[in-house]
Amino acid sequence: MYVQALDARTINALANTGTARYDSLVSVPQDNLVSVAQDDVVTAWREMSACHAAACAALERELGERHGLGISDFEVLERLAESNGRKFRAQDLAEAVHLSQSALSRLVDRLARHGLVERCGCDVDRRGVYVVLTEAGERRHAEAVPTHRDVLARHLPASMLSAASSGR
């Protein structure tokens, strides 16, 4: 299978479905084809993706069983615990944990129902909302940190761990 040829075939198929038709088809010169099986970048991506999936599955299972937290729950508590004043502006927190604002809002609602976080208004900007870590949230986070770190140490490749510790 060839990446660019597949893309061109897909584009042509999509361009000619339905009522609209396009006059010219996309073409790719034969000397510009890259074999997926031989592409080191794709191989590295697949390895990283598999590692990520395995680590996420283990984190979800172990954080859930031991601490009643999901990965995103833990990541929110972690970011709050690391921040000044144990608080984060909701919009910035959503970006930091790679969630949409609506997904973060639902997650914060759930964490607030369990007493792990609170919402507070922003003194400077009345539209702004801060998410604040409670004492209960701080305790739950502290209890879950060893589990989180253990799972990561077991699932991340040694080369990645050594690169992280050397600052690369």
C-alpha cells in the first residue's frame, strides 16, 4: 500500500460521489510514492500509539480500581496540585489537559460532586471561572500519585524515560 496513491484514490473517490463531479482527477507521480511498510516515521508513530494505548488502558483500570479516578480526573487533579494556589482558570485548564471546555465542565461537575474541586469566580473578570483543588482533592491526588507513576514506569519505554530525565 502506498500512502500518496491511497490519498489520491481516496480524494478522487470522494470528489466523484454524490451529485457533484470534478473534471480533473488528483494524480501522484510514480517516483514520489513512499511505501508505508518501509517508512520509519510511520513505524515510530505506531509504536508510540501502541505504547500510549497500553499506558492509558492500565492507568484507567488501576486508577479506577484503587482510587475511583479516571485518567482525565487524575490529570485535572495533577494540574491543580502543581499550580500556584491550587487553582487554574477553567479555560486554561481545558487546554492544558486536552479537553474541550464542555468536556472539562462535565468532568469538573463530577469532581465537584465528590468534593475534590470547587468552582470559584474570577475577581478580575466576572466571566472567568477558576477550578480550585479542595483538601479532599489534594488527599485523593496524593494517594493516586504512586499508582500513576508506577503504571507509567511499567508501560513507557526505557528510552523515553531516560530522555525525559536527561531533559531532551
